[in-house]
Amino acid sequence: MEIKLTKTSRPKELPDDSKLGFGQLFTDHMFNMDFNPEQGWHNARIEPYAPIMMNPATAVLHYGQAIFEGLKAYRTSKGKIQLFRPDENMARLNRSAQAVCIPEIDEAFVLHALKGLISVDKKWVPRAPETSLYVRPTVVAMDHYLGVRPSNTYRLFIILSPVGAYYPEGFNPVTIWVTDKYVRAARGGLGEAKTPANYAASLYGAEVAKKAGYTQVLWLDAVEHRYIEEVGTMNILFVINGALVTPPLGGSILAGITRDSVLTLARKWNIPVAERPITIEEVMAAHKDGFLQEIFGSGTAAVVSPVSHLAWRDQVLTVGDAGVGPLAQRFYGAITDIQYGRAEDPFGWIVPVDEA
């Protein structure tokens, strides 16, 4: 499929790389593509960043039929631009599409379009240390219809945003509040899909955590309220007695690409890895017995995020010395070194962007 290119006649002023936040600024262009049953995915185009006009009856506004992804483009010290495991993001987008009855995409073509968009807006890829260009592919239902059924028409769009650190703390440790009252997802639901409803379900608990003085909320399972699942914006990992322990992918948590990268590195380094059910009681007991060495999260936005304090009911535990643990530091350094081209990529994770 040909991609039509229309360049903006009013380019924006580039931001100061040293002052970037997260998800607040957007580049000059976006990618759009449409779907209908007669033509399939068609009308692929890169055009100036602009609002998407919607009828008030548009299906996504009423029934939430939508999916999205998040990945980043990185600029190396030599000025090259590269992506980290983007094929995994495309595959996960299709898994999310299946979960909410959205037509699947051609993964290779959308990745090609994404690279083309970045090439057009390559000047927006920041150069300051630990900054990047965040990439957000999204698909939304576009039928004008008030009735509960899958839409027949869709819009896929990709937007780009130059970003700094996701958490205000940066790589400094964050604090986590554990809820056994609120539920984000259950097996058989949308927990493993990147769909807006999945994140909407996490907002109230996250606000409760924030008001209590914590950075994020840690979710437990929906049935027994004991088994650890994930944090609202990242997967969670524990270092217990020298082993790396993380909840298994059982249908209610996101199959994180950074999570998989951490586990792959751990196995390469001969660190014991256990993907198994783990209860909040086990974590508390491990801390009491002196076996809990580190807790950290993993995700595209923050990469690796150390946890200094974990609060559950009337207990607040301090993890280690409340600083950055050695394994969190090692994983963060190894992954970001690959992402920014400071180290060799032994896994074939890096995909270069062919600049126009």
C-alpha cells in the first residue's frame, strides 16, 4: 500500500530537550489509515498533526472499542535513530485487537509506516541524555451508531511526542500502595489487552494511592485479593533471596515487552527467575525474614523503576535502604545502553529507522 505524504506548512518550534515532560508535546505530523469491510485497511497517509473530527454518535465515544500501543525511538550518540523491539508492539497490538473485535493490522506495514513517520519528524527525536520520542499507535471504532456491537469502520493513527522521564522521581525510587479493595481486571477480561477501558479501571485506585502520598497502586487478583498482579503503569518484579520473582502471564496482566527484556537478561546473567503466583503475604513475610532485597517495576515509559516503600493495610515496609537496588540499576543500565546504542545488542532487539 502506498503511503501518501502531505507535509505541514506551519512547522512548530522545537522544545528544549532539557525541559521535556511526558506526553505533553506533539510533533508536526501523524499517520492515519482507515478501515471498512469493503476495502479493508486503506488510505494510508502521513499528514499534519490535527484533530480527528468525530460525529457525536461515534462508537468509540460510547462503547470504548479502542486499542493502543506505546514504544519509543532513541537517538544514539552518533545521531542515528532506532527503535526497541517494535515488532513485539505490533504483535501485541493485534492481540489487543482480537480481545475487542477490531480488525487486525498488517504488522510489517504499520511498522514501515511508523518508521516513515519518524523519518519525516526526525528533528523531533531529542538529543539530551535519557530523552526519547514516544510513539503512540491507536485504533478507534468510527461507526456512527448507538448500539452495542463491534464497529464496521475504524481509524488507525500514530502520534509522536518527545519525552523525558515518566515519573517526576526519574530513576529515583517510587512508593507503592497496595489495594485489596479495588479491582482493575480479572482473568477472562481485558487485563492483558492495551485498551482504554483497562486503564480507566485503574484510575480511581491510582487516585486513592496518590492522595495517600504514594506514586502508584499495586493491584491484587480479583478473586482472593491476595495474589500480586501489576502496578497501574508497569509490571512488578521482586528480588527474594537472590531470585527474580514476578507474577505469571495468566490473562489479567499485560505481557510487558520491558518485562520480557528484563527476564531475558536475567536468564543470560544466570540469575534465578521464577514466573509464578506470589501473594502479598509472601512479600511481607520475605521482608520480615530479611529475604526481600529489591522491588522494581518495568515498562516502556519508565524502563525500570525502583520501589523504596510498599504499603499494605497498616504496614509500610522499606525496601532495602530505600535506594536504587543493584539489580534494578543493572537492568536499567543494560536496557538503556542497548536502546541508545551505547552497548551491543546480542538479542536483535534494535530496529534502525531509515531516515529520509
